[in-house]
Amino acid sequence: MNLKLKICGMKHPENIQEIAALHPDYMGFIFYEKTPRFFNTEIPKISDSIKKTGVFIESEISEILDKITEFDLNAIQLHGGESAEFCAELKTVLKETNIEIIKVFSVKSEFDFNQLADFEDTVDYFLFDTKGKHKGGNGETFDWTLLKDYPSEKPFFLSGGIGLEQLEDLQEFYTYFSKIGKAHLLYAIDVNSAFENEPGLKNAKKLKQFVDEIIS
């Protein structure tokens, strides 16, 4: 499958380097204090091919800009209730950079795709995650068949409890999207808690198996 991989919720420097050796396309660092995956240390040297992604929940633009400078971020993931107006302002501020903006939408058993329209011109990618108790890292998948009605031409990340147990389902989902001519829209898989030994500490062996099965 021609998919990108984002590994989110990175926390420990040695583990970051270990996982970076698997060459994911994105690594996510969560700048939200109310999560056990809160990132407040230094990012060790990793390949320039890996896009360092800052995950924010309803932060001020000034804070986002500070983190971009401090950690040399390549992408911004907005995981809260940020408005289209906020995203447009952020895009304007970042217009002279190549920094990507990813907007997260939470899904459970239904989803109103009409809400995407206001964000079409303000972000680079959408990300669909499971709606749950926590802001990410719930370890649960949502009903992916809802995305058969995806009306946009904007590429998206698929997230929410994805682990080794979902390999067959992912293959079926990708095959379905290919049959309807939308495989190019399924841009990336975003993984987190299903590959952890503990919050923020990723299991390299399991992730390598996932990379070998799905991404390679």
C-alpha cells in the first residue's frame, strides 16, 4: 500500500531515536500537559526526512510559533475544537514556510462531513480519529465504513486505535478505496497507543512488524 506513516505520542529521547530508525514519515510530539504523553524534553537528532509534528489542543498561535522555533517543527496537528478562522490565521502566519497543518476530527458511529467545508482552504490534511474520553490515545477504532461517503479531495490521515490486529481490516479498507478511485486520498496511517509498552514508550519490534506488513 502506498501510505505514509505517522507515529504519535513520542516522549523519551532514546526511544525516539530507536523508532526513528524505522524511518516513519512523521513523528508526533504532544504539547498538551493533561496527557501522560506530554512532551517537555529535547528532540534528539533524527533524519531530516521525518517530519516532526507538534500536536496542540486549542493553543494560542503564539505558543505554536514558540514550539515551532524551539523544536524545528515541520507540521502542526490541531487536535481540539479549533475553528476554521483560527486555522486560516495560522496558515497566513505560516505562509512563508513549508510547515503543514493537519486538522483532527473525532468520529464515533456517525459523522457530519459538511463540517469539513469551512476547513478546505485552511489546512493541508484532515485526520480522522476515534471520539473518546481522551484527546487521542484512546486505543479504540471507529467505524471506517463511514468514510465511504468522504466528499472531499483533500488527503487524510486515518487514526484511532490502529495496531497489528487491524492489519487485515486496513488492507480491506485500502482495497475498497482503490476500487472506488480514492486510494490517493488515504494519505497516511497514524498510530499511537496500540504500539506502546507504556504511555509515550513505543515498542519498536511491534512497529517494525507493522511497517513491514503495511507500509513497505
